[in-house]
Amino acid sequence: MTHPLLLDELRTVTRRPQIRVLVRPAEAGRLVNQIRALAEPVTRLPATRRSNDPADDFLLAMAESGQADYLVTGDKAGLFGLGRHHLTTILTARAFLDALHA
């Protein structure tokens, strides 16, 4: 699932110098376009105030609205520390890969 706020966040993150070294801008642009085309859009987000970083609350709201099983994050100090949000388990990318292969 996706939301315009998530696509904006992805565009912002992929423009950071440390990410541009790993992912070329053209590849990042294709990724955003593919997500927009293929992912199920979530249009209504519930009011959520739970994260240490209020800018991340939209991710929790999106997971809640879309009834996501997992929210994968690298934000170990913020979202990851919550562990769960409603039905959604919050994992690191490594833990998510381990769960897929279990």
C-alpha cells in the first residue's frame, strides 16, 4: 500500500547523498513510479499521535488504515521501539527478511 506522503518521503530520502551513492536518481525515480502504479493506495488516514517523531505518525496511520501485517523501518530509535501498532508488527529490514524465510 502507499500514500502520497510515503511517495514524498521516498523521493526525499533517495536524494540524500549517502543514498545516491547506492541508488542512481533514475532508478529511484522508476521505483517511485512503480510503487505509485502497483501499490494499493490508502486515501484516508486516521489521526495518529504515537511516534517519538510526529513526522512518522503518517506511517503508523497508513499501516493502521491498510491493516498492514508489517511496517519495515530503519528508524530504530523511533518506530521500531514501538514494536506494534494495532495489527501491525514493526520490524527492521533484516528481521522482516528473517520472518519471510521462516
